[in-house]
Amino acid sequence: MTIAGVVLAAGAGTRAGGPKALRVREDGEPWVAVAAQALRDAGCSPVLVVLGAGAAEATDVVPPWAEVVIAQAWAEGQSASLRAALAHAADAIDALAVAVTLADLPHQTSQAARRVIDAVAEHRTGLARAVYHGVPAHPVVIGRDHWDALMATLAGDTGARDYLATHQALEVDCSDLHGGEDVDGA
């Protein structure tokens, strides 16, 4: 199953002092690069990085093998970024699904993404998400047959949360894996 990766990195990071796409880990590694590499290592191809706030500067920290998508309406919240990614994927990518993660999970690795992708294949479902200690989180896998319906419901800063709950996305326990903690949230 061909799955494209999507890194949502368009937010302004107002509570953290600047655009999420420009943030770096303690070791100097850009959050965007960490997230993109995790999806690539999990088998996603291509990997899209959605930029918005600080996009002109952030393009320089996106790995050269990743594709940049600009969310023009990024200030509307996560939903605008996800809409931009899904619209681009629908028009330009031949993938059966997208695996979506956030840039503000600076300690993420490929393990959670791989686990959620494998669960989608095993259970033959088009919707799945990582869960850490009972709390739904990222990555999320969204099958192509859900893209149009999901885009029609996206509003504000909640992303796909309500759609995933309403459509009973498969929950994949990733509690034993570290890296699912959102350190920014803004």
C-alpha cells in the first residue's frame, strides 16, 4: 500500500515564541526535519511538509527530498493545513492514504508511524491513529476514500479529530513508544 507522509508545520507557535517550522530540538535538529524523516523511515513516499507561518525561512530546513506545500490560509488553524495537504495529495499524488504527523513532536521516531501504517494494512481500515496512554495523538493514517468527506468537515484548529471520532478510527496503542508528546500545541 502506497502511503504519502504529511508533516503539518504551518502554525505560528504563538505560545512558544515563533513558527513551528523554525523550531529546533536541543541538539539543533529542526523539528520539521525530524518529522519528515520519521515518516520517510516508516515507508511513506512522498513526504509533504505543509508550511505557513515563516514559510519563506522554513523552506531552508525542509529536507531536499521532501515536497513543500504552502497552506495559504494557515492562520485559520490546523484544518487549513490539513486541507492544503489533502488537496495537493488528491491532485498530484497516487497514494492510497496519507500518514499525518505534527512538526511539534520533536522526539518522534518512525516506530509509531510504522505501527499505525501496519495496523491499517492488517485491519483493512482507512482510518487509524496512534494512542498514547489512552490519549489519541499522531500519527494518523487517512485513507484516500475519506479525503473528500474529511475536507468538507474541516474547520478551525481541531484538524481531523472529530471526523476520526465519528468514523471510529482504529486506535493503535503506541504507549510503549516515546515521542508522541506535543510540546507546543499552539
